[in-house]
Amino acid sequence: MASSFSITDLVDYVDLDKKSLLISAGSIIFNPLFWNIVARQEYHNKILTRLFGGNNYTACYALAITIFSLGLVRDSLFKAALEDQPSHPLLTTLFSQVAGYALFASGMVLVVSSTWRLGITGTFLGDYCGILMDEMVTGFPFNVTSAPMYWGSTMSFLGTSLAYGKPAGIALTLLVLVVYVVALRYEDPFTAGIYAKRERERAAAKEGKKQK
């Protein structure tokens, strides 16, 4: 009888007794929680700008380095968790391996290209530091998805899980997806509000000039 893959198989091949799995899950949850809390504190109270002597660009670069470093730690913990988990036979086939590498490569294209288009300050929450972009970026990869960094990262997690042949990786990828969806529900309206405020201030300034 041919083998099949089901949710039951996924659960059976996830070893919850491994601490590395829980540590990886904690890191996945922690990272966006951290940068959202810190970035909002910066926006409202300028804690980073004050820490760096009033230079909001230095504050943004410091935040970027911190977020990037936490991302490297998260990825390292994720791979360590996968190495402690059992592989499923159907995820070690040539098809699964090819699909995994293709997903990883596609995800990295979205991540790298979005960083290239936005720059460091645009990628790493510069708008929370008062560094706003002149206009919205609409070219690739933003003509594919409005959040290429998040979806590309999710694809890379899934691709890595398939390449390793680990159902536990797929479970962690689902956690990544949930965390990013929740983050976007908070980030998108807040960021839109920042730019809307700038437009109101610009409109008020123009009106003020007309009245003089």
C-alpha cells in the first residue's frame, strides 16, 4: 500500500520532549514582539534616539543591527531544533527536497529584494524613528505581496523544513505564519497612521503658507 501523509503523521513526528523545539518556538514568538514594543516606544517616547544623543538615524541603525542579529539567532535555533527532530520518509524524497530548496530560494528573493528596495531604514522600522520614505514602493516584490519580508521569511522556513525532511519544521513554520499575521494586523494600521499624520502636517503647512 502506498504511503500517505496526514496531520496525524505530522503530530507523530513532532517530539515535544525536545527542549530545542520549545526554545525555537519561543524565539519565533519573541522577535516580532520585541521589535514592535521597542519600535513603538521609540515612536512615542524616542527612547533610542535619546540613547544615541538625539540622532534618529543612529538609533534606527542600532535597531536594525539588533533585529538582524536576533533573526540570525532565531534561524540558528530553528535549525538546531530540526536536527533534534525525526524525519518523515515522504519528506526525504527528491520531490520534497526540490520543493524545499525552491521555496527557500523564492523566499530569499522576496526578502532580499524587499530590503534592496526599501533600504536599511525602510526595512527596519525607520518610520518609527521619524525617518519616512518619500513615497510608497510599488515595484517588485511589492507588486507581488504587500509584505514580502514576512511572506518570504515564511517560505524560507517552510523550504528549510522540507529540505531537512522534518514535520516539526512544518509545525514551527505554521507558528511563524500565525505570528507574522498577528504582527501585520498591528503594524500595518500603525504605519499607515504615521504616514497619514505626515500628510496632514504637510497639508496644514501648505494651508498656513497660503494664508500668509
